[in-house]
Amino acid sequence: MRRKQVVAIFVANIVVSAFVGWLTSAWVVRRNTVRQSVAAHEFLLLDNGGHAAAKLGWDGSQPGMRLYDTAGHLREALFLEPNGVPDLYLYAQNQVARASLDLFDSGVPNLAFGDAQQQHTVLLELDKDGAYNITFQKSVNGKLQLLGTRRIIADTSGVHESDTLEERSAH
């Protein structure tokens, strides 16, 4: 009798050990499998100190991505406006937007550069007529003042330039 009990216990141990081994290997395989997608409302990329270096998430009802430097200053923002138009902004260390690339609602691409004090701006666009437009603006008492614009059109007859506004003196 004793021998039958020892054999039964031995067989039971083998069966239980095999089952536990199978469960453990199945768990390890599932855990190490690369997922095809991950769903979340926000993703944060943290540095070794736990500071956010990047954020992919929602800004109101539109998605956006923001990048931060090691001091936590916003340096880049890529987002969609409420009407779905994309915008890209690049920021200086003081978090002032210095360059932007976006589309007007009409679909015209716009590239803008500003100074560190947000006083002077240069806009470059390619309009629907195929003309290159350069606009110079200055902020006066918080309002943008148009200093001048230049329109350049190239066609089979050559390059045609025109000032669309007389240059104004800001002095």
C-alpha cells in the first residue's frame, strides 16, 4: 500500500508541476509579446528624473504633441486646430514661439518667424495663385502693424515682383 501512495504522490507532483510550468510559460510569453496597438488618452515620455520630456495627448477636443527641454520648458508643439488644420510651433528657451508652420483655413501654407520679444514677424506663404508672398509686421502697443509685403510670381515669361503695400516707417 505504501508503495502505491508514494507512486500516486509522485505522479500528482509531476502533473501539478507540469501544469504550473505551463501556466508560468504562457504568462511569460504573453507578457513579452509586442502589442500591435496601445490605447490611452495621454502618453508621457519621462526622463530619468521623472520630468516630462514629451506629451502626446488631447488639448481640448484636438490631439497634440509637445516636447520639453530638460528644464521643463516647452520647445515644440504640434497640434490640430479645432477645424482640423495642423500647426507646428517651435519655441525658444523662454517659451516664446519663434517659428511656426501651419496652413490657413484655405489650405495655403504659412511659415512665420518672430524675434525673441515678439515684436517683429516675417510671414512667408505660397498662395493658391502660385505667388510667393512675404509679409513684414511689427507689434505696436500690442497690435500688429503691417510694414510691407512683397509678392513674387514666376511664370513662363519670367519672375514678376511687386510691393502690395508701400513700406511704412516705424520710426
